[in-house]
Amino acid sequence: ANEADHRAKVFTNLNFQGESTTDPELKFNHYFITDAKPDSKPNELTPGFYSFGNAEFSGDGESLIVTSNVDSLQHPDRSQESEIYMLNIKSGNLKKLLSQKKTRYSSPSLSPKGIWLAYQFAPTTGINIPALALLRITKEGNQTVLIPFDRNKGNFKWSADEQFLYLFVNGSPGMYR
């Protein structure tokens, strides 16, 4: 009765410190898709005991690029790593594109034709500025190109011809190409 009345909190998770109080509930971020029609039902794209983030549609609209740590052997509160996945919207097939132990991947941005993937990565320990890299996705295999950049960056956008990647740098006016 006390728990239902919010007079007592039952903690079952490890990360219980909220913004201004304790928060005993596990929360997950998932993505859904629905038609823009009345009475349309949403279709869950990312089920499971994991959180997903940084979703971006592929140029053809058939896939979604997401970040997550899909590890059934680790409690989500203990998760420090993240990977980049490509999710086929029709089949629900989740294909891991980038993953490495003790590494956090973020900010994926797929080029319009799906040939290049811009992303950032950093070690899970310490204070680090994430490195910027490009992944060339081909049928023969993937090729990574590191882009040296010593500032915090984000908001990646590709040119329509996939020749340029535009980005913004925190604390710096203007856009970089």
C-alpha cells in the first residue's frame, strides 16, 4: 500500500539517483513507427530490455540507424558501452555495424545513399573528446577512415552528393565541412 501511495519507494535498479530526487523505476527508450492516418496503430521497432537512441532513417526509408547496448548478460544500469546498429524496418532484423569492448559509439549519421556512416566513438572510462570517423559500407566489407578533430562536434549532415560532411563545433561560430 505504501508503494502504491508513493509514501515508500522500492528500488530494484542500480542507478536510482534522479535529477532532484530518487527514482526507483527502470526506464527504456524505444522507437515506434505509425502511419499518419486516424486509428493507425503504432508498430514497435526496438523491443526488449534495452534502450535505443540516435535514430535516423536511411535515405530509402527502409532502415533505421540506432545506438544501443544489446547485451542480455548485463543489467542496463551497468552498461557503459554502446554500439551502432542498422535496423530493417520491415523485418525487424538488427544488424550490428560497429562494436568494440570498452567503447561508446554515438552520433551516427548515414549518407543519403547509405554508402557512408559518420559517427563518433570514445573510451568508456575517463574524460575524452569523442573521435570522429567515417565508415564506408560496401558489400565487400567495411572500411573506416579517422578524421582528426580536437574539438567537441555534432549535428552531422551530409551533402546530397555525399561528397561533404557538415558539422558544428561547440563554442565555435560557423559550420565546418
